[in-house]
Amino acid sequence: MRIGVDTGGTFTDLLLDAGDGSPLVAHKLLSTPSDPSQAVLRGVREILAKWATVSAEQPGRPVVVHGSTVATNALLEGRTARTAFVTTKGFEDTLWIGRQDRPELFAFEPEKPALPLSRECVVGVDERVAFDGAVLRELSTGEVERVIGLIRDMGVESVAISMLHCYANPAHEQMLAQQLRQALPGVHVTVAHEVLPEFREYERAATCLVNAAVAPVMVRYVAGLEAALPGALRVMSSAGGTLPPEAVLRTPALTVLSGPAGGVIGAWAQAQAGDEGRAITFDMGGTSTDVALCDGALPATTRSAVAGLPLALSMLDIHTVGAGGGSVAWVDAGGALRVGPRSTGADPGPACYGRQKPPLVPTVTDAHVVLGHLHPGAPLAGGLVLDARAAEEAVGRLAAECGLGILECAAGILRVAEATMARAIQHVSLERGHDPREFTLVPFGGAGGLHAARLAELLGMRRVLIPWQPGLLSALGMLASAPLYTFSQAVLARLERSEAAGGGLAAHPAVHEVRESLVSMAREALAAEGIPEAEWLLAPAVDLRYAGQSYEIAVPLDGPDAAEEFARRHEQLYGYRDDGRAVEVTAVRLAAGSHPCPPAMPELAPRDGPLSVEAIGEPVMLHRAGGELRAWRVRRDALCAGDMLLGPLIVTEYSATTVVPLGWRLTVNAVGQLVIEPAEGEH
């Protein structure tokens, strides 16, 4: 028995797979942001009770696969542990200098995000290693004792050690870390060469600091949750696989995109079930929207950022914007209507949840209630019932401030939010050489289906696929995931184009040596999990760039010609290739895991007899500034394979609501997914 658990900003979602082919059991409840484990533990108890009502068997010890936002929230909210940063003398300001990027190009007074680090907690160590690993200045025993004394006096919970060129020779880091762990056993120690053995001092130091800053928080959370759960715990990693608690406790930064990664896996699995090979996933929850582009495979990257700091770990390539169902609508100093990034979250939630105190604050969800997209009186998770009067009061206050009618204001809130989400989709598609019109939009999350058709229209996309249980898809992704470990090691080597052609890269001595070392580590990790060797999946990759460049592209190492694949991707991203130029290898990577065992999805039977809209729904009136529009509210569980309906429609189900606008057609496929396409003049 497995239970997938995703904790969002508003709801915690659970899916139970009994493992015997029976239907999945679904459950939603309100999140507990102050302590997410409370909702997780309560949800597991409640979903097991649900399962017990339909099964005569007693539950054993289920495996709970959990997507956690604890590390992310700790960084974003500044609730990290007091941390010391130890580096080579002379490089104490590395984290403050950074790359001197300007994310706000036209800001006269740009503000850098605050680091989870105080300057008085930075220690410079008298030692030096060269880029090739040669020791230029030995680390003395006396220097180690001095550093330990300074850290002891700081009273920190965690220490990040990131020495210059430690990827080439980690001896000094190892020596200092060993002595620190012995002298200060209650302090968590993060060592850069263990977390990220790659070049680029700033990115490595920042990743090391992030890991150290969230480690005590995650240790308390994971250890407490593991002890309280009635079964085994696995945690979703940002790379799209699951890890045992001990791996998370060593490197908690691996979980920074834990929840969103589960959503992308679930959406990609649903896209493949619907025979879609190219998909843009669109996850709209209560506080944010996450988008990813899957062009035949899950998107991977080692370039991400959280709370303004680079995080150079292997993870799924997900772009996040602050636009969700609970995002607050407001008017800026120039009188323009804005939406987000501030959110009401789970507590108190949108005004229509009936838990806000006056003055009521309008959100995207409230705008949907005002326009008739969400049914007042419909029961929600946690026993909530939508309060239409509260939504109208909140949106009405904002409308008066803007000088608009209430319906115009509600429609404006949705348009502003959709503009933000459309830019997010353009970021992962157009800005990276992909035409979104060639992809299918796969929306999910509780609010994804409310905006999907409108977003597709804005972007020229002509196909939307609403997956099974869209509001629970991240939890489904947890069930569809498998154990996955990622390893990397810097390799700085230059090859002429003729040397890199064909299998030249894989045969290069430095590349081959590092690859074998990573494979050995992967075998050890998978064997420790008890996974049979026949089920192991090893996927080596290599980071390449043209000589003289400062950015790399990762390509599979086992392909017929890694250098040619690099040139093809370079041309797609940057518009040109240079076949006469030497190629540089900067790192070798290895993803090691096993085959996933996703739960079986039920097939949907065709309708026995003619389709009658009256039998599966009821007429409703949607409110618009230009007048009311008659639509049908349809129950999704009443639809059958092959059903075809024309918009406007409101499709309701346990976990989400989907809007099919006028001019769009809904078709139900054989696996129960809703396919929404332009109606092309049909009536």
C-alpha cells in the first residue's frame, strides 16, 4: 500500500493505492502552514479510515511518499537556522558579491534578497588549493582549532564549509569537517564537495549555504514525521524521484522543489496516457503557479534559484510565479490593478472561505465566485462551503477603489492573473526556442482548469488535456515516481571537434574515469535500497560548451554522438552552431534509479445510449459585464468515453473545476481525460 501526499499552500492532497488493482482513494484537507506535518498525519489517518470503509482488510504499514515544502518555505520566509559559513581566507565576501546580475534592469535602487547568513558568522580559513588540486598552503592543526573555537562561540546550529577548488582536492574540507563533527556533535555540518563537487565558486558556496541553512529545520520535520507515521516514509526530491529519510537528512536542499516535481511527473504521466508527446504542464494551486515544458521527456536542469540564491543541484526545470487561487488582488501606487504575489494561503484563505476578518481581501478565487464559475454552497475540503456574499463584498471594495463595476473588476482580476501565467509559459517555451502552439497544455491543481482554455487562447495553443483528478495530480505524481539518486563531478577537459565526434567523449580518459567513479557510488546507493540489479536504471550525461564559453548544455553521454547532440541543442537555444570549434567538458553527471510503478488508471466505458446534457448537468448563468451567459454545469463523474459537448460549460469534480468557454469543444477520451479544443464554428 502506498500513499502519495502533497502539501500545498492551501490544501494537502492525498491518494491511496492499495496495490491490489482497486480504485485509488482520494482525500483533501486544509493545510496547516505553521506545522505542515499536522495536516500530513491527519490526512494519512483519514484516508486510511476512508479505505477501511470499502475494504474488509486491515491496513499494514503503508509507504508514504511525501512532497514537502518545508525547505522552500523556510528560505522564503526567513525561518532558517543560525548558520556559519567557512571558506578560504580572502573569499569571505563571495556570497555578497555574487555574479553582480541585475534581475531588475531598470530599477534605480535594486534590492538584493537577504542571505540566510550574518556577516559575523563568516570565517576565513588560512589554506589554499589550486584549480588542479595542488596544495598551495596546508591547513594546519592550529588553524582548525581556531576555526572550531570561533564557531563554538557563535552558537550556531549549522555550518557550511566551502573551500576554494574543493572539487579538485577535498582534503582540507574533509579534515575540517571531521574535526568539527567531533568537537560540536550537535551542529549540522554541510561540506561543499559532498553536496556539489563542481567548479564555480559562487554557485557551489550558495548551494552549500542553502543546504546548511535549512538542514536543522528539515531534520526536525522529517525525523518527527517519520516517527509519527504509521508506515515507512519516502520524500520526493526536486529531481523527480524519491529518497529515504536518511538521504534527505544529509542533503535537505534536494527537496526545495519537492512538491512541484511531483506535479510535473504526474502531468507528464497523464500526457503520455493521452498519447501526448509534447506537453506544457501548468499547476495552479492556492499560492503559486508552476509551469514546465516536456518535449518527449521530463525537463531537467542544474540551474535554478530559491530566495535569490542559485541552487546548482539536479532538479526538474520548473518555473514558478506568484499567481494562485489565493493570490490577493490590489491596486498599486499608479492606480493599476495587480494580482499577487501575496497570498491568503490556507489561513484565512480567500474571502469566500468565510474565515477572513474585515476588511475582506479579494483573491482570484473570489473573482471566480462572483462570475459564477464556482458554485456557491458547494462543499470543499475541510468542511468549507463557499460564501458568495463574502466574495462579492471583497471584490466590490476593490471595484470601488478602481472605479469599476463589480463584474468588470472580477474579470479584470482574472485577466491580470492570466497575463502573469501566460508570461510564465512563454518563459519555458518561446524564450528557450520552443513554439507553445506545438504543445498540449496540461493544467492541474485546484485552479488550473479554471484558466486553461483562456491561457491556450492567449498563447495560440489549440489543445488542452485535463487529467484525471487534476486537483490531486501532484499526489498522483508521488505514486508514479521511483527511487532516484543524482551524482556529479567536475571534469575540465578540452577536445577538438574531431576528437569529440561519435563516441569520442565517452572514451576520453578523464570522462571515463569519472563516469566509473559515479557508477560505483550509484551501485552502492541502489544496493542499499534493496533494489534488484535487474531493475537499475543508470543515465550518464555530460556538460558541454564551446571553448571560451561560460555556460554549458547537458546532453546524454550514451547517445551515438554527444557532441552532435550538443550542437543541435545549442542551435535551438542560441540560433547557431560552430562545428569547427573545440568542445569543452565541464562535468559528468549520473542519474541512478529504478523503473516507476505508477498506479493503474481506470478505463472509461462509452455511453450506452444517446447523450443527454440534462441527465449529467444543470443550466447555470455566468455573469459578465456585458450581460449574463447561459451555460451548463456538468458533473465529471457522469461523463463517458466519447462524449462531446460544446462550451460554455462548467465541469465539476471532487478536486477541481474546469471552465470550457464559448467557442471551445470538450471531448472525453478512453482513459477519462477531458480534451478541450477550439470548436471551429460548431454550434
